[in-house]
Amino acid sequence: MSIENRSQTRAPSIGMRALRTDDLPQVLALQASVYPSSLLESGQVLASKISFVPAGWTSLAACDGDTLCAYALGYPWRSNLQPSWNRPLALQQDCDVLYLHDVAVSRAYAGRGIANALVSQLMRQGQQFGLSRAILIAVEGAQRYWSRLGFVAIPAASTDPAFGDDAVLMQRELTLPGAV
Ligand SMILES: CC(C)(COP(=O)(O)OP(=O)(O)OC[C@H]1O[C@@H](n2cnc3c(N)ncnc32)[C@H](O)[C@@H]1OP(=O)(O)O)[C@@H](O)C(=O)NCCC(=O)NCCS
């Protein structure tokens, strides 16, 4: 699958595929390059978030040859559970929302629409799994970025304090016209 948008002219070799546990060394390096140390999750936790998902579900990688330029980690989730930080994921039953846990783009590949393409594909996958809503926790001031993709803050919602003081729980319907 290739990333077909603004990135096509500027980075023609970038492709999208399922994120795998053997990507973990590059995922950990990318994570450490864009987040402060207080927001880094362990390899074991990230491996669980890639693996303990329903059959047929995948998180996504954007690759330039062998180089991981971005990843988007998301999975079906239950809206009555508060997402946690740096705790291993257990397979959930009766999921009703897509939880976009983490989207990170290497600085060398920023601004090419890669995050937008990965999020759009995860949302399409969520729809195929019968989910009608996506939620996420915006950290590090990313609320404005997510607003541009149609997410709105959920008023008075609390988040795991580990996500930081400025964390904001946001949501978006998956069925709105004009998907990202
Ligand atoms: C946020 C992030 C995923 C965007 O990736 P990307 O591939 O560069 O995004 P896109 O190319 O789809 O969109 C780029 C646009 O988003 C804007 N943008 C990027 N980060 C932003 C932020 N934190 N707040 C507001 N706008 C932001 C860029 O300025 C650019 O705007 P433009 O189109 O007007 O030039 C990337 O910057 C990143 O990995 N940041 C660090 C990790 C992070 O904060 N992830 C989200 C946590 S909830």
C-alpha cells in the first residue's frame, strides 16, 4: 500500500504496511526521538499493543525502504475503560470504539501527510470492524493537530495522570463525511 497524497511527490518510496513486533527497535528509537522521557513506553508494553488485538486487526507502519518513518498504534477499545499509559494491553472483548493510542512521525519525514494517511487507514479499519467512534488522548500540545482532523475534546473527561497535565481526551465519529 503506498501513501498517496502530498507525500507522493516528495517521498515516492514511502509505503504503508502492518506494524510488526520486529519493528520494535525502530519504534522505540522513533518514540524516543519525538517524545520526552516521561512519555516513553517500554518495548514489552508496545509489543502487547501490537499483538493483543482481535484477529485481522493491525497497527500501521510507514516505511521508506527499511527505514521506519512513522507508526500509528491503535486498537479496538471499550469506551467505559480509561486508556492507560505504559501498561501491557490485554485482549478486550465487547469493544465499541477505536482508540488511537500513538501516532509518531520521524522529524525527517514530518509535514508530508504521513500521519494523516496512517490515521485515515486506521479509521477505515475501525469502520470495517463495526466501530463508529474514535477516541484519543492528545499529549504534548497536539490537541490543535487533532482538531484539524475533526476530533473534539470530551468535556470534563479525566485521563490517566501519566499522560501529563495537558492531556486531553478527544473523540470523532468514524462515519462523518469528508474523512481525514
Ligand atoms: C503530530 C505528528 C504525528 C504529525 O505528523 P505529520 O506526518 O507531520 O503530520 P501531517 O503531515 O499529516 O500534518 C502536518 C501538519 O500538522 C501540523 N502539526 C504537526 N504537529 C502539530 C501540533 N502538535 N499541533 C498543531 N499542528 C501540528 C503541521 O504544522 C502541519 O501543518 P500544515 O499542513 O499546515 O503544514 C508529528 O508531528 C509527530 O510525530 N509529533 C510527535 C508525536 C506526537 O505528538 N504525536 C501525537 C500525540 S497525541
